[in-house]
Amino acid sequence: MIRVSVDELRSVKPLICYNMIFDPNANFKTILLKDLIYNPDNVERILRVIRSCGGRLRLMPPSNPLGQVVDMAFILECPDGVEEVIARKIEELGVCREVEIIESLDRRIAISPFFPIISSGRRTIIMPEILYANLFEGMRTRFKPALTQIFLYQLGIQVGASLAELLKDILERYRDDPINALRILFHFGRAFGYNVLDRLEILDDKIVLEVLDGWEAKALKKRYTSPQCHLTRGIIEGFLNEAGGGSGMLRRQSAWPWALSAVNS
């Protein structure tokens, strides 16, 4: 057994998102339990019903993994019509308010029925990397390089400030601790697929950090030989200004008197 910091995590498998899955050989059925009393005993009783009727469970996401009363989807495969038998038997358990069978457009596709996605109390929108890549590529194609850099950097400052506001309850403990405040920012980045923090330290009056697998640099790697992280640099600066209680540029007015030296992706 070893103990590691989250910043040291490298060799782990990726988290596969099952909000929408496609299996050409599947015959998906989705049963949604509304207001389920969510505990291990009730879940095991439901699974026994599914298995006893010949169903093969594929996924069972709850609307809130920490909730006591939740909506919960059971995505499974079974012969046509058997899902109705399973639904009736689950209703007889009396562990939820209602059981719904969700009709799908295509038997090969299963989607999460939960909408919207909430993170830190706010709606969250998941965008595949190909969409981000084309956003950046479109800017580089239509704007001059210098204008694009300025635009992305200034946009990043505004985005960074909004992230500090989103995470303000967590950051309250770190108002005088820019290093750990930045670690919180990159915990968020790791959790949502933006980047991984590799190194973070203070050298003289500068904060120096290195980022692995950065979403911005990766999106543009076919066009440039050096990392392009203008939005990311702006996000960090805006985040530090807001989280540190400052109202202006990090180099001049922030409550934390460090300059951002380098961001390598």
C-alpha cells in the first residue's frame, strides 16, 4: 500500500462517460425509478428482480450518489417485453414512488435521463474535445495570431474570475495561500477533463507551474510546435485575482504579490 497526493496521480485509467453510449450489438432498455429510497438493501432487491427475470444490467446511475431519496436509472438488456415484467415487480417492492420505462429512439443507444448536470450548485455542460478543438481552430483561422492571443487571454481572465466565484466556499480557507488555491483550481481542471497539474512552485516573486495534457495546447498541437496556452494563462490570472481578493491584474494589484511566470502544456 502507498499513499499519494492527488497531484501525483498519473498512471490511472480514464473515466469513461456514460451519459450517452452506443453499442451496435445492444438492445438497451431503461427503467427509471422516481424517488427511490436509496440504500444498499433496496438496490440489492432491485438487482435480484432484474436477474430473476433474465435481465442483464449494463448501468445503474443514480441522480445523486450522496442522496437518500433519488431518481435512479437501470439500463439493461432483456428480450422485448420483459422490461414491463421487471418494472411491475419493482413496483411491488414498494421502494420508490413510481417506475417508468423510458422509450428510446434507437435500441443501440442509451442516454442518461438526468438533466441538467449540476456541479457545485450550477448547471454544467459537457463538451467533447473535438468541439473545443474546433473553437480554438476557428479563432486561429479567422483572426490574426496577435489578436487571437489577446482575445483568448482577456477571455481567460474573465473565466478565471468566474471559476473562483464558483469555488468560493472551498477557497475561503485558502485566501492567504495562493499555492493551495491554485491546486484547488487544478483539482477542478482534473475532475472535468481540462488538464493535470505537474509542477507548481514559487521561485523568487514568480509562480511557476507546468501543466500536462492541457486541453488548449492539445487542441492546437497540429498547428503549432510550441504550447499555446493563452486562455489558460488568463484563467489562472483571473482566478488568482478573484480568489486573492484583488480587483486588477495579478502583476499590479492582486492581494497576492506574485507574477505568473510560465505555463507549459
